[in-house]
Amino acid sequence: MSDMLHGITLEMILNTLVERLGWEEMAKIVKIRCFQKDPSVRSSLVFLRRTPWARKKVEELYLRSLAP
């Protein structure tokens, strides 16, 4: 998976997902508090950088969102 994300920052991933899905839909798919309560890219980045399992779920969601 990391090869497919080469050159794509976590911030780019989050911004793309927010634009395509919105926070509410993201919170339904990836059940983490930073998406559910007062979400922001900044707070989500802090959490995801510290929480490998959550980051992996967000990266997987991003890759699925690219599929036709």
C-alpha cells in the first residue's frame, strides 16, 4: 500500500477525503472521534500521526475512493 501512496502526504489525503466525502461520511466509515466531534484537518493530522491503526484505515479509505 505504501508504494501507491508515495509522494502523497497525509494532509493531502485528508483534504481530498473531506472534499469528496465530508466529515460526516468519513466519521461513519472510520469511527474515530477526531472525525466526529468538532473535526478539523489539523486535529485529525495530530491524531493520525500518533495512531498507526487509524492512519492505515484513512489511507485505505483514500485508496478506495480513487477506484472507479
